[in-house]
Amino acid sequence: MLSQAKIRFVNQLNRKKIRLDEGCFIVEGSKGVREGLQEGLTLRELYVTDQSSILFSDAQIVTEKEMGKISQLITPSNALAVFEIPRLQDWQHSDWILALDEIQDPGNLGTIIRTADWFGFKHILCGQGTVDSFHPKVIQATMGSYARIQCHAVDLENCLRQQNRVIIGANLEGTSLNSFEMPSRGILVIGNEGRGLSKNIQRLLDVKITIERGKGSKVESLNAAISTAIILHTISNRL
């Protein structure tokens, strides 16, 4: 039986401050939980409504009603884990880095993390104003990729100033992605969903690139996550 203290603790992890203070975050769904366990994340607590969903000796069986009290989902899943926030590794040795300038939608960030995982990009720099990468909705949208991608909360402007690699920004007024000669090392910067790249970040770019519209297209812009996927696919193919 779940105590009121446990219910309160898990629910408080919906807040960024509590996640940082406690050093842990929640993952819901058997697939996401299994990904975290398989990647060696440190497990703090594990709750399941059906023990057969995740074969793990430390799992605590709870009723569906109890799961509903700790779940952040409209329809609670059959598993919820509390993992410790993993220690970050050095990202400087990677040839290519993805950077985000005020990506605010949790679904977008989660999809971007999943996309980065697909194309083999291991590190993401999350500038100020970007939603917390351990937000429950972000974790849910990653579909398990949260366990393999490291998101670094940084002062993006200062971080880019210190780089000796090519800094590329996605911008509607940029050079065509199709004709751009891709360097062997670089940082790709994706801007805010509505405003695009901030002026301060634009000043630090070495080059701007854009995804060409199809003939006759009148669409003003692409979703940030979709733009990221197209550009990462191009980088991955050319390298």
C-alpha cells in the first residue's frame, strides 16, 4: 500500500525545483522504464500494477487506483519508476553537437531528443528558456531515448563564444541545406518555436542554413522538431 508520503513525494517530482533538489525524475510506461533499467540508470523506486510487465525484484506492486494517484498521465500506465538524474559526461569530444535556443514545448523537446538518438547525436545543449529535459512530458515524448541522450543546461551564448568549431543556425534566410558543404565538426542551433533564433545567438553564428520549400509551397515555417530531424538526417548522411 502506498503511503501518503510516497504519493506526495512522487507528485512533487512534477516540479523542476524538487527534481533538482532530490536529484531524481519520474518515468512512466513499461517501455520507458525498461529503457532506463537497460541503460544502467540508478533506480530509486519502481511501482507496477502488473509484475509481469517488468521483471524486477525491487518492484512494488500497487493497485490501479494507487497508480492513478502518482501518475502524471490522463490514463495511468502499468509502471512508474523514479530514477536518479545521471551524471553528465563531457560533450566537447563529440564531433557534432545539437544546441537549443529556448525550445519551450515539452513535446517538441522530447521528439528532438528521440530524433537525436535515432541519428546518433549523444549530447544536446539546452540554453536558458528551454524546457527542463526531465519534465515528465518531455520524458514521455522521448519514448525511452532519454536514457541515451545527455541534455546539458548551459548559458548558450557564453558556451558558443568559447567554441572553435563551426556554429550553424537554422534560419529561414539562410543558405540552402542542399547546397551547404557540411563541416566535419560543428554545432547545430535550433531556435524557439515561434521566434526562431534570438538576436544574441544569431550574432554568434558562422553560417545560417534553411530547408528549401517545395515548389509552390506557401507554408511559413516548419515545426522545430521536424526541422531538427531533416537537418540531422542531412548531417548524418554526409558524414
